[in-house]
Amino acid sequence: MPRCVFKLLWGTIQSGKGIFAYVLNLAKNGDRYWVFAHVTPRLDDRGNIVGYHSNRRVPERRAVQSVTGLY
């Protein structure tokens, strides 16, 4: 993941907001695969961040082709 995307993702979720991002993951066997992730902070009753949650889905092929050059 490019540093700028990594920084944007973490800066956004640490500010208490969610973000959608294309992520190039690395499997245990060394293969790489794309996901479209929705990452959100998990908050306690006082609004403090206590963790993070990510829902991932298979991205559209055209979208991956659009962002591949950035990665």
C-alpha cells in the first residue's frame, strides 16, 4: 500500500471517521489480492476508540485497473 494511502486511512480512522479504500493484501503463501475495504473505528460509551473493524469485499475489475498504477 502506498504510504500516502496508508497515512490517509489511519489518519481518517484515528479521527473517528470511517473510510473506503482499495487494499492490495498479501496472503500467507505470498500471493497478492485486492479487496475493497470499509474500515471504521469501534468506540466505547464515551466515544473513545477501542478498536477497528473492516468489512472487505471483492472489488470491481475496472476499479482495480484504475488504482493499480498508484500501488
